[in-house]
Amino acid sequence: MTPEEWQEQQEAIRDKFVENLIERISEDPYPSTTMLDLIEQSMGLNHVEQYAQALMDKIEQDQYPSLALIDRVRALL
């Protein structure tokens, strides 16, 4: 396997991993800090919009949204 092929394989795995985690936090009313941290540490630029939207959905659905979630969105700006 060439270095380029290895890099492509790693990116594909990372994409699936991050997308799976984003889907999980979208379904969880109170996603764990650990899962949010894993997403932020692993995501690429192509995941920022999807992740931000998942967080914004959480904020919009809650009458008293978590300040931690608000701070995470603000950090993406």
C-alpha cells in the first residue's frame, strides 16, 4: 500500500467514525462531553457544518440550553 493509499484509507475511516458520532449525539438528548470531545479532536473541515448543526439543533430544542453546548458552537465561529 502506498502512503497516499494509506492516507486515503485513514481519511475514510475518520469520516465514518466522526459521522457515526455526530449521528449518535444528534439522537441523544444529553450527549456526553467525552463524545463531543472525540468529535472535535477527530473531525475535519468537512464535518464542521454537520457538527455545528447537530449542536444548534440541541440548543434550539431546549428551553434552557446548555452553556457548554453554546460555548462549543461559539468555538467553531
